[in-house]
Amino acid sequence: MKYIFVTGGVISSLGKGLTAASLGTLLEHRGLKIAIQKFDPYLNVDPGTMNPYQHGEVYVLDDGAETDLDLGHYERFTQCRLSRLNNLTSGQVYEKIISQERRGDYLGKTVQVVPHVTNEIKKRIREVASSSSAEVLITEIGGTTGDIEGLPFLEAIRQFALEVGGENVFFIHITLVPYISVAGELKTKPTQQSIAKLREIGIQPHALICRTERPLGKEVRQKISMFCNVPLEAVIEERDVEHTIYEVPLMLQREKLDEIVARRLRLPKRAARMAPWRRFVRRVISPKRKARIAVVGKYMDFQDAYKSIYEALTHAGAWHDCGVDVVNVDSEEVERRGAARQLRGVHGVLVPGGFGDRGIEGKIAAAGCARRARLPYLGLCLGMQVAVIEFARSVAGLRAANSTEFDATTAAPVISLLEEQRTVQQKGASMRLGAWPCKLARGSRAAALYKQRTITERHRHRYEFNNAYRRRFEHLGMVFSGVSPRNDLVEIIEIANHPWFVACQFHPEFQSRPNRPHPLFRGFLGAACAR
């Protein structure tokens, strides 16, 4: 097993996760099997209770783990199928250590950061390595070098390199080389300071990836190489991509990062065959046509809140050779200005998931506008629930229809809390989570899209369609095309007399891939492009 560790310095949000995923892409296209994981230094056990503005979307895995959004990059950019083992937080580490200490597992010893915390971190690296058949394990260390909460993770990987042998480890450090417009030059001092901080800990990077807006140039590369003790060829330029994040693997290949890694770790000398990836990128950059898709949500000021949805739209658009212009529509603005005005000129409407009643009437209005205007509609999780509420009010005549999440005393609770959720006290990891089977109805649009009768999709929610209203809505034209075989829960709805109106209780965006777009997104974009 070979190990690659990715760290970052100077500032946060440099794209460590995207870079780690892109390197994984290149190594896979060289014929190697990889595994990939993320260490997060924050004290939350997982990001499941975080506001999207704090940490972006919560990415859910098959086993129900609520994880960092970077794991979405890992699964989209590689063939990896991840589990809760692939995301470790300080909260998980300390929770486990304190539990062991309370049981007396340490036999009276003083429990310390070194060796107990660092041992737990190293143990997770070994767990992922032993549970996979991978040849290379890539581990991203979250946070910024120098932050106090990240020190145990850096110390752990320093120790780990000694234990497995330096010839089996490759350290990559990502840093910022800012351009100072007043001086008219790139400044390398922040990078030098970041590397100095890393070397204080005992880690010398083998490659340095420099995030920059301008070309580095030979002199800047030489300066960084000399002061940071990194070979000149291993000073890698990573500029902001012009069109799409899927250009990053191709950029790093041009910089020969995969060759440098393969040479040091003595990996097979095979060039990465990137032709299918290039074709996908070309379709994203230069599509034959374009469609305008309204995403109606309430976290519109923060791009990462709906990260997987935007990527799934990109995948589906490339499949149809159709560019996607996303129109971000704030659901509170829909409440103030009206749905017809806010959705004017779009070719499709997508309502994503969310929690809480802020902006909910705007989402309901958007679903109604799409239904009446016969616009292609895709509802995800809460997007299905608001479509049901709108149908109940406008078609079934249940003016008081609502979800008990927003109105606990509603006379028509068409969406209600799952029975097993009624006694839940803890918020973390207590929703209906992970992959669940769903049986599709013969002749339905969903069955035609999936081309199979039984599917498995990832969930993250507490509220469900109330089956007491199912027969009544069926008579009025709502099709229940996907149902959970375990407990008869409604998973997918359609509207029969509509060109394309599909909504699901799960999150299909988590299973979309660049050259394998999710069937629901593919169908939705196809309908929007046709319009």
C-alpha cells in the first residue's frame, strides 16, 4: 500500500478536496485502484447538525454516514464507494477516547494527545487501508496548517510515515501564491511561511501545489523550490479553472503531478488515459445548446449548500450536449414577488431539500407554477413534499394542507413525521439516512428512466408522505411511481397529465457521476432541453 497525504496552508478553501479527488482521477486512469478519505479537525462528530452556511451541503453515503462535501468530490471524480470509515473528525476521535477512558480501557494511564489521540487517527488510516483492495490511499487533512485543532492530525501522519517507511509515503502541500496588483507581482512569502510551519512539525512535502490567478513563471518556481526545499519539477501550478472543476485533473496532468507521484512511490509506469474525461469536459465547455434551470431554494448566497445538485445538472447537461445556466431563485423572493415573475424564461424548475419553514411558501408556489405552466419539474426531498402540499391545496381542495413540520396542528397533514421519529430526542444522526430500496411501478416515467423495477437511493429526512391521502390523490392524477418495499413509504411521485413532473423523497444527486448522470437528472434535463 502506498499513502498520499494532502495538507493545506495559508488560507482555507484552497480546494484540497478537489485536488485530492483530481489526483485520484489521474491515478485511476493509470490503471491503479485507489481509496480516499478525509480528516476534519472540527469537534462536531459529523457535519449533520451544521447549518449549510457553516459547512456547505451534508453529503450522505450508502451506510447513512453524514459527511463532509469533499466526499462528494471523491465519489464523483473516482470509482470509490465510500463509507463512514472514510470521514474522521476530531469529535469522533475524542468521543471514542473518552468512552474508552470511562470504561477503564487505558488501565489507569494518563490519556494524552500523544500517543492516544494520534494512535486513534493512525488506526483509522489502517482501517481504510485494510478494508479496501486499493494500491494507493489518499488522505486529505482538513483545515489549515498552523491551526491548533489540526496539530494532532499532522503529528499522526508524521508518525505514520515513519512506521510504514518514507518510500511508501508522498506528502502534498497546497498553498496560495497571491498576486499583489499594486506591486504587480506574485508573492511567495505566505507559501514559505506555510512550509516552514509544516517543517516545524516534522513534515517535508514532496510536491507543492500553488493556487494562483496568474502563471507562476520560471523565476517564481525557482524561488519557491529553493526556499521550500521542494524539487523544481514538483512546484505545481494550479490556476483557477475557467469553465468547470472537471478541468482540474487535466491541468494537473499537464503539470505532470501523477508522473511525479508515480515515480517516487514506484508505481507502474503507465500514462493516464483521459480521453473519455476530455470528451466529457469538451461537452461541458462547448455544448450545442443551452437550457435555463431555476433552482428554488433558501441558501442561494452560498454555492456549496447545493453542491451535488449543481454537479448533477452539469453531468446530465453534458449527456444531452446541453449547457446548463442555473438561475438561483430565493424562495423568499418568490413569496414577495410571485412565482411567475421569478421563473419567467426558464426551461425547468428544480426544488431541492432543506429544513425549517423559512421560504417554504415560496417553494410551494414554485411547484404550483411549474405544474400549471407545464414546466419540467424535479423535486428533491423537501421538493417532493412541497409539490404534494401544492397539489393537495390546488387540486384536491385541501386549503389547509401542510406538513406537520411547518404546522403541527394542520387539519390536512399530507406530510407527517415518521412514526419512529416521534420519540427522537437527539438531532445528530437520527434521521432516515443512507441507502434504501425502492420498487418502481410498471409503466411509470420513473421505471422508464431507470430501466429497472427495483432501485436503491440515499435518504436524509424525518418527514414522509401521509398514506392516508394516497388513494384520493391517485384519483386526481398523482402517480405514486416509487414505493419503499419495506414499509410502503412513498418515494417517487409523478403527475400523469404533465409533460415532465417528477419528485422524489431521496437525494438522487448523491449518485450522479460525470459520465453516468443520474436517471432522474438525465430525464429532467432532456425535458428542459426539448422545451
